[in-house]
Amino acid sequence: MFSDIEISQNAKLQKIKEIASKIWITEDELELYGDYKAKIKDGVWEKVKNNPDGKLILVTAINPTPAWEGKTTTTIWLGQAMWKNWKKSLICLREPSLGPVMWLKWWATWWGYAQVVPMDDINLHFTWDIHAVTSAHLLLSAVIDNHVFQWNELEIDISRITWKRAADVNDRALRKMNYSPDWKNREWDTESSSEWRTRIESWFMITTASEIMSILCLASSMSDLKNRIANIIFAYSKSWKALKVKDLKIEWAMTTLLKDAIKPNLVQTLENTPCIIHGWPFANIAHWCNSIIATKLALKLSPYVITEAWFWSDLWAEKFFDIKCRIWWLKPNLVILVATVRSLKYNWWIVVADLKKENLEALASGICNLEKHIENMKKFNIPVMVCLNRFDSDTEAELDFVNNKCLALGVEFEIWEWFAKWWEWMLNLANKTVNIVDNDNSEFQFLYNEKAWIKEKIEKIAIDFYWWDWVNYEEWVSEYIAELEKNWFGNLPICMAKTQYSLTDNPKILWRPTWFKINIKEIKLSAGAGFLVVISGDIMTMPWLPKEPNALKIDIFEDGRIVELS
């Protein structure tokens, strides 16, 4: 059994110019980063912008479990199967971050024979996009402090600086810090500068959690990127005025640092099919899907585009529809909802060690989680298909049960054996996918009206989507909502932030809970990105490292060969 990196290193890659030619991109339209990866130049959009849009296929899943579901592996294998069926397709994925790569791997270049390559390059620094975002983020942090130090003409209230710092590492020591704007920390004589003796409270977030990352993934052009950066609110003045990046006049400097990062990256799968990887907004507090530039370009280059809303449908598919599709008028044609027999049994609190045993009673009880995800996806009025990722321990009785349940719910169903009969089953999924999207006449709709009041939108998601009985707002949150609406931010879409492990805000509650309360503890305004982050539960933006992180296993030899990277 080969490891992920051994599979990658033994793959027969094609030069990236050959991959590009499959989607009608010439070598002159690429910015090469070695032989096997490249950025796509801006001129390609001008060449293809009048092409008809292809079909947009979204892969998502039920709530994640330790039993695994296989969302990204499904996305990659489906893209490869489309080509094997002589149907040109393009896979659009997000980029990996160094933090998770050095942590536990879970979302790097994915698993086994469902990989994008070159794996080691993509996992490490790729085309330096993430470092560009870190630099732009820290530039703003530095200019804010410098402005305070240089007599503070904007009257920044240092206790209300909302812009923190960012780094692409998991470092728990950076979760909280304080510092003085005056590095010498000397005493000041004048009354006007006495406040500078006060230390500023701050912290670091992982770079993917930066609002700049969200902006990069929602910007449609360089000018749009600049305008969104200009509208970032970084602090409030002593008179409670919202201060924006354009008040500091550094939006162009920050945009300049992102001049290459905004261009999509072209790579390939192990089967030499093209894949665009671009963008990586942080999971819970953003929309966590690839960039709009990559998606819109892919839709002009290919008749079928396969992308994903990572982890689970109740948060990220909803964000994909109500944020990404809303902002740039995308129309998805199909949702593929990934599940496993094992994960459905886990939703009836069956311990991992017992998931391989046939248990129709647990399956009949736990399948309600899948049922709720199907119901939610149907609210957007597009076709839904369940892809069951089969494991060798699944019995025919269990597979038949899930199949019959899906048919009763009025959704298509297909089985895929990721570990064995790859092509036989995946070609069936590809054929069914093409048949559905080519005959799709549905009218995609959003979950809520963006012009509704903020609480109306929150409660539409909370009550109609999750079945939360009622929503409790902290007192200051209700006051802040009123302030947001007063200042014309009420029309922004909602980005719900909660645990991925449950339909509730409690990660320990599995199954399909009904009629429960949820507490909205915080709302954050991402004015540049263009959405409101509504936080329920504890959301960590600087993840931890485990006792034995993946970084302890990685090594490199004299010939440059890397081991244990996965």
C-alpha cells in the first residue's frame, strides 16, 4: 500500500502546457511556475468571456464524522470520470494552507489516487499566494500602528482596533498578545500623548481567516479587489466613526502585493485532467470555497465545472449559494451530496469501532441526518443526487436501505467504491451527472431575500434551515444589528459561523435534533468581503497543534525527495 506522497511522486505528470491545451489555453497565456504548475494570465478571460457558461456541479456532504465521507475524493474522481466518458470538465478546488499541512493533513491535496499534483509543491508554498495575502494583511496592521504612533490624525481608538494580525501557522501562543505602539515604551510628557502608554490588545489569526482572503475569493477583477480592500473597516475613532482602509490611503499598496495572487492556478490530477486551484477562505467565518475568478473562468472554458462546498451542506453549501452565487449571479445545476453508511450509523451514536458491523436499526435512525441535508438542498430548487461512498464493510442490506430512502425522498442515488471498483462505479456517477445537468430546467433560488432585515435573514436560516426553535441574541448583538442597519449594512448576506459537527451549535449533538435554542454571541462586519459573520458557539481562528503534529514526520533528502508529507 503506497502512501499519498509515494503515489504522487510515482505519477506520470504531463507538462502544464499540455494540460492547458486541453482547455484551449496556450503556453503564451500561462505564467509558468516550473514544469507542472502555472498561473493563468488575465488575457484568457478577455478571450473567452463571451462563451456560453458551462454547467455548475456542486459537491458537498452531510455533517462530517470520524468515519469519513469523501467529499473532495468524489470531486476529483468525478472530474476524471467525466474525461474518461469523453465529457470535457474542469475541477475547481480551494488551496491548502500550511497550517493544516503541518497539523494533521486532513485537507491538503487529498487522498490516495484522488489527488491533484504536484502534491509536494501544492502542499507547501505552491505559487506563493498565501504569503502574498499574509503580507497584505500585515502591511495594514503595520500602517495602523504607525498612524497611531505618528500623532493619530484619524483619532483611532486603540481599544477598538478590529484589525488583528495573521500568519500561516498553527501557533497557540499567538492567540492573544498585547504591545505598545511605541517600541521604546518610553514615558511621554505631554497630556495629548499620554494614551500611548496604554498597551494594545491584539492576536494573530491563521492567514486563511483574514478578510483579505475572503475578498480575494470574491473579487471579480483587480479594480474590484482594490475597491473591496478600500472598504475594509479596521478600527473605530474616538467619536465612533468607522475607519476604512481608504482613510489610510493604502488600498493600492495592499492590492499591489496581490497582483499575482489574484490569478488562478492550473494543475492536474493523477489522471492528467485539468484542475484550477485558487482561494482558501477560512472555514467557519467565511464561505470556504474557491475563488469567483476561478469559477467564472472555468465556466467559460469547460461545459462541465465540478466544485465543492467543503465539509457539510448545512453551512458551506448554503454559503456557496447565498453568498458566492448571490454576489456574482451564478446558477448551479446540481448538488451531489456525499454520505457513507458508516457516517450515518455514527449519527446514531455508534462508536467508530462498531461501524463495520451491520446495524440496520442504527442506520434507520441515523439516516435522518442525510434526510435533513436533502431537504435543505431542495430549498434552493435545484436537482439533488446522493453519492454513497461505499466501504468494504457495508452490506447489501444497508446499501439497499439507503437507496430506497433516497428514492422515497425523490432524489437520485449512486454508489461509488472509492477503494476498489473506481471506474466502474464512478463512470455511472459521471453518466448520471451529465444526464441530470443537461436536462436541468430548474429555476435556482436563494434561501432568503437580501433586502430583509438582518434578524429576519438570521432566523430564516436558523428556523427554516436548521429547525432551531428560537434564536437568542446577546443584548449588545441586538444593539449592534440596529447600528448596522442604520449605517446601510443591512442588505449584506449572512455568513453563519458554528460547529461543523452538528446541525446545532453544539458539536456533541448528532442525529437530526429539532426545536432547540441557539445563542448568537457575536456579529462581525466583513465590509470589504461583503457579508455579516454571525457567530454561535466557540470559533477558533488560530488552530492548535496536536501532541504529535504532522510536522514531526516530514523530512527531505539530498536529492530533494520529500517523505511523510500528506
